[in-house]
Amino acid sequence: MQSILSLLLLFLANTTTGYLTPDPPGKYNVTLTTGPLIDYARNGRALMLSVFQPSTCASTVPVRYMPKKTAEFQGPFIQAIYNTTLNLTPLFLEAQLPVCSGHSGSCSDDHPILLFSPAYSIPRVYYSVLASAIASNGFIVITIDNPGIADIITYPDGHAVYNNDTEQSLTYIKTQIPIVATDASFVIDQLSNATAMAKLLPHRGPRPFPTDRVAMMGHSLGGVASVIAAGQDSRIRGAINWDATFIQLPPKSGVSQPVLLMSHGMADYSWPEAWPRLKGPKLWVNIANTTHATFTDVPILLQAAGQDLAATADLLGAIAPTEMLRILVAYTTAWMDGVFAGKIGGPLLESHQPSKFPEATIIKTGNF
Ligand SMILES: *[C@@H]1O[C@H](CO)[C@@H](O)[C@H](O)[C@H]1NC(C)=O
Ligand SMILES: *[C@@H]1O[C@H](CO)[C@@H](O)[C@H](O)[C@H]1NC(C)=O
Ligand SMILES: *[C@@H]1O[C@H](CO)[C@@H](O)[C@H](O)[C@H]1NC(C)=O
Ligand SMILES: *[C@@H]1O[C@H](CO)[C@@H](O)[C@H](O)[C@H]1NC(C)=O
Ligand SMILES: *[C@@H]1O[C@H](CO)[C@@H](O)[C@H](O)[C@H]1NC(C)=O
């Protein structure tokens, strides 16, 4: 019996192309639909979206994690901007995401929508495991690529748009914040455009989404842009900033929506400065043993691929990737549940469960 099993494993090891990322941890599985959303009022600007919808399918199928063209671009690009020999191309090429196959009508619209905005020059597909984990807890998560900001966006027809900026100057990155905010407002406009939604999600038919239950979150540039966008668009009911310096401070008049900040220990000057301008419920959680890059799928992909994590600890943090995933998902979903319930609180956010996640520490809290 034992030897049959080992033979079988050997057989699988030799025939399987790639590896599967972890199943989403929540009470749902997810469907994934990708496609462009085109802003005809801004020269046909084509955002690329991944829409993760909670669904009740009892089994999943593996789908390619990242378009081949995008994956092949990442190796050399990341090597150039991080000055590392780590080549991420194979990791991305071989990853498979478990999602519900087809659309059997088991997706409900009855979930709030979270817009997710990536880091500067990092494509949205770096966050698909995190997005599906959040979606599996009952949110429609829409990750968004902004042309000129993502290093590469590969469209369904195979063509790509590049941003070859390897300098990554903060002065330049700052100029992209209003663009990300405008793109987010455009996506919210289009949620109520039945024709645009039917093109993006053909299985749903021409029905608008309600726009009164939308919030925004993001990593790095996407995180600070989420807070700035919330200050400008009152349809954004709450915001989460994962580990971004406030290279643009919230307006002096303040941002009234609930804002969650999650940091990797940088605690830079900008957060205490931004804090008084957050006028709604607010929470700052720090996560020990992480780096800026831990707030992406990369650590969880390395683990799923069976790579040696010690070799990348300097770049990606020493925290166990599954623990990081649990922390990000727990705080994000608790925060967004509170946003849409109109009442932020509960044991995790109120610091009554300090032993649940030893790496997570509440630094500051206000207005709830
Ligand atoms: C999701 O799919 C997996 C198979 O990939 C299955 O084991 C699990 O039970 C499903 N979860 C739900 C909530 O249906
Ligand atoms: C890149 O890394 C190499 C080796 O680690 C180092 O010698 C070099 O100075 C670094 N270059 C830059 C621009 O930081
Ligand atoms: C950006 O990089 C892509 C892929 O390497 C290349 O095809 C394109 O010409 C570059 N664009 C610019 C403006 O350098
Ligand atoms: C709605 O979407 C369709 C299809 O993308 C587009 O042609 C139309 O201009 C949009 N309408 C508005 C008001 O944005
Ligand atoms: C950080 O990681 C080290 C080594 O794994 C561990 O000993 C330490 O407890 C961790 N710190 C926190 C705050 O969890």
C-alpha cells in the first residue's frame, strides 16, 4: 500500500505542471472573471479587472494564476527594481488558482464590493490569493490594473501595455495617486452601468450592481490612494491602507469614513501625521516579522511551490506565509464587516484577543 502511494506521488510529481495555491479559507469558494473596463471619456483608457465572487461550488478547478506574458515580464523587472537574483517568473508561470468552474448561478449579488488597488508597478495578479481569501468570506473583490502604473497589463486579446519605470521615484509615484482615485470612481460609476457589467460579467446578464455598498483597499500606492479616494468619493464607505507611506496626506478637512492601517513596522513619519486627519473610526495594526513585500501573494506562492522560505526571509519577512494570510484576511474582513454594518467593533478590533495573532499588535485606535 505504502509503495503504491509513493509510486502515485512520484507519478503526480512528474506529470503535474505547476502547483496549486491554497483553497480560500472562508465559507465560500470563489468564481473568477477577468476583463477590461473601458473609459471612453478618457481616450478609451482600458483598466483590467479581476472579479472574485463568493460562490457555493463544492469543488474547484485550477486556472492559470498569471498570464504567461505577464509572468515572463516579472522575472527581469523585479530583479531590476529590487536588485535581487530572485527570478519570480517560474513561480508565477507554474501557479494555479483553485476557483469554481463556470457560473452555475450560485453567485449571489448580495455581497458588498471591495475595490483592491495594487502597489506601484505591481500588477493586480500578485494579489489573487489574498483577494480570493477575502472574497471567500462574503465580499465581491475587484482587483484593478491601472494602465501606466502596473509594469505590464496583458489584455484578453494578448496585447500588453507596459510601464518600464525602474527608477521608482516617490515624486513620480505621488503623481499617480489622483489617477488611481479617478479610476476607482470610474469603476464605481460603471458598477451601475448594466451594459458595461454585462460585458465584464456575461454570466450575470445586464444588471447593475448597487453602488451603496462599496469600499476600497490596497497595498502601497493602492493603499494611500484608497484613503485619498475615500476623501473624494463619498460612495467609498471605508478604506484600508496596507503598508503605504502617506506620500500624499489626507486633506486637512479630513476623511470621515472608517480607515484601517496595517504596517510592517515602518511606522514612518507620515502615519502619525496622517492620523489626526482620519476623522472616522480608525485603527493602526502593526505586523511583526514582515516587510513591505509580505503584503502580496509572493510568500504564499513560494510556500505552495515548496520553496525554501529562509532564503527569501530578508526580502519577504520571516512570518509564516499562512499566518500572514490569516492576519490580513481576519483584520480586513472584520473591518469591512463593520464598515457595512455601520458599526466598527468586535473582539479582534477592540484588542480583546491579543493571543490570537502574536505578530499583530494594535498601535493606535480611535473613534470606535
Ligand atoms: C471548495 O472547493 C473545495 C475543493 O477545491 C472543497 O473541498 C470545499 O469543500 C469547497 N468549499 C465550499 C465551501 O463549498
Ligand atoms: C546590487 O547588488 C549587488 C550585489 O548584491 C551590489 O554589489 C550592487 O552594488 C547593488 N546595486 C545597487 C544599484 O544597489
Ligand atoms: C517596455 O518594455 C517592453 C517589454 O520589454 C518593450 O517591448 C517596450 O518597448 C518598452 N517600452 C519602452 C518605452 O521602453
Ligand atoms: C456604459 O457602458 C457601455 C459599454 O461599455 C458604454 O458604451 C457606455 O458609454 C457606458 N455608459 C456610461 C454612462 O458610462
Ligand atoms: C518574529 O519571529 C521570530 C522568529 O521566528 C519569533 O521568535 C518572534 O516571536 C516573532 N515575533 C513576534 C512578535 O511574533
